[in-house]
Amino acid sequence: MDDAHSPTLVPQREEDFLPQPDGPVVIVGSGLAGYTLLKEIRKRDAAVPVTLVTADDGAFYSKPNLSNALAAGKAAAALASARAEKMAGDYGATVLTHTRVTAIDTQARRLATDRGEIAYGRLVLALGADPFPHGLEGDAATAVLTVNDLAGYAVFRDAITDKRRVVVLGGGLIGCEFANDLAQAGYAVDVVHLGDWPLERLLPAEAGQRLADSLATLGVRWHFGRTGRAVVYSAQELEIALDNGETLAADVVLSAIGLRPRTVLAAAAGIATGRGIKVDRLLQASVPRVYALGDCAEVDGVNLPYVQPLMVQARALAATLTGTPTPVIYPAMPVMVKTPVHPVAVLPPKPGSIGGWQVACGERGVCALHVDADGRLQGFALTGTETAQRTRLVGELAV
């Protein structure tokens, strides 16, 4: 490990690792969830001790910006708006950087880390999510990249420098955003996607196809109903073998096939997990004094890995941790897909909703409304210029 990435303590004091009378609020994770919670706590209480523990350098940045930074000409360093030292000073917190949590003792209320133990009064897990393994075989399998944090984006930016062809595995939200960003920046892009249209879990076919067609106008080539089997080195390029025997040539392969909540640390401590770390509407886990929020959390059985739910969770949890128990109550939260060539706004119907899509296609966009048998609006999917209707439609949703 080089000096630039050697462990640091911000501020660097021995007593930061010692227990306080009831212990501090300890937040594990310095992503958008962890830092947003810290900010919300400080809006309500300037004095409660807060320690934030992170395995990386603790720089503050917004992860959603990673998938549209290329066309904007932003390098990784430009995406970080503040270093850990500044965040610690601005928000009156202790930020422990390059400190990896290895175990949680929920009885003693202590964390084991690769730098020693940390006591907590209340523990918040803001662990985020990991990319799904791509499962590709071949001698170049380890060359397949993922972008899940600022460091991963820096590696990706370096890899595509002076290159031309990129294969993106996955046509979900992140895959579409990267495809748009890369194509707008002048790269030749192939997208390999198992579904029959992009974002098939969120969009009806007509809306998904319109998005695919719009990205194709930028030069994006789609390979629907396909998966990658292997990737090998071939001369000065990578060769990707698909499940139908077709091969694609590329300079860089980016896997964007989805994320799974980080639950291993919690599960090893006896904290209940499912798809994510199971929490109730107070974001309380199955053991006392432990909470979770963001991409790693499964709130009342639902995992919502988007920015707006994270913000709602952070505000509610900050109130709870500062003495006002506040359950998470989500407003209607449309998901905005950052594909400038053809924007998408989607508000999926609630799980278990019984109804169907009513789709109207215009020249400049698709308006798909999910309604029940009585014609009540349950959700929507809007593309292109139709996204301008989202605010009005939110007001029309069935309660």
C-alpha cells in the first residue's frame, strides 16, 4: 500500500478509539448514505458524538454522478467535493479513514477493525452494495471492470483513455446511463442484455424499446436476450463470447449487471438479513441499537437502491437518533434515468399491485400509465418529452 492510501485517522488521537459514556453514534460507510445521515444529525444536534468509519479515503462525492461524468469531461478527482478532513471539521465528527470493520459484537457494542476496537452507543450500517459477479470465464475475466465507487471510476477512466470500443454487460439503469455517457463521448458501445428491452423490470416494452432506439441513434448496438460466457485476450483487444456463439471485440469490458446489498458483516453478527439488512420503519435492525439505511437496507421487506429513498431514510433516522423516534414514510418518488438522449422517469406500482399498463406513444416520447381495474393510477413510465408530466401524475396517484 502506497503512502497516498496508507491508513489515516481524522482527527488522529488515541482516545478516538476509546469508549465514551454511552458511546458515540458510529456510522459505518462514507458513501452518500453515511454522509447524508451525518449532515442530517448535525442539523438537529450539534453536540452528539458521531464517528464515521470508512474503508476508503472518506472523500465526499455523489455516487449517481459516476455514470454521467465522462461526457461532462470530469475526472475522478473532480467528482469529490470534499476530503475527509473537511467533512470531519465541517460536521464536528470523527472520521476514521482506511479503517475496515471486520466484526460487530452486538452484546458488548463494539466494532472490531483492522486498526483496533471501537465502542458504539448506537450503530448505523450504511454499507452500500456490491456489483454482482459477472461470471465470465476466460483468461481476461479479471480484466472486466466495474464502477461502484470513485476508485473504480478512476480505474475505468484510465482504462478507456486512448481506447475506442467498450462492451457494457447489462442494460439496466446503470448500464443504460453508462452507454449514453460513453456514446456521447465518442466511444463505440455494445450492450449485452439478458432482457428483451432495457430496464424491463421498470418499463413496459414500448417505453423500453423507445429508449433502446434512442440510444441506438448515438451508435449504441444492442444484443438483447444474450449473456456473456467468456472473455479472452486476442492480439491487442478483448474478445467476448456470447451464449449464442457470437463474439464481440472490445478494448474495455464494463460489467453493470446489478448490485446486491452488503449483508455479510451484519449476518455474521447475528443481525437478520434477507435481500438486505432487515430493518423496520424506524430503520432499527433485529438487535437493539443497530440501524441500517441506504442500498444495504431492506425496509419492511423492500430494498430501494435509489437516491430519494436514501434521503428520506437519513432525515427520519437523524430524528430518531437525536431523540424523536420517526418512522420512514416515503412520498411518491419517481426514478429518473440519466439518459440525456431520451430521458426516462418511472414510478413503479407498489409490489402486489393488480393492474396493467395503458401505453400511448408519441413522436417524442412514451406515456405509460399503470392503472387498476377501476382506472386508478398506480404508477407510470414516461420517456422523452413525456417526462414533463411526472409532477402532475404524482398528484393523481391512488392513495
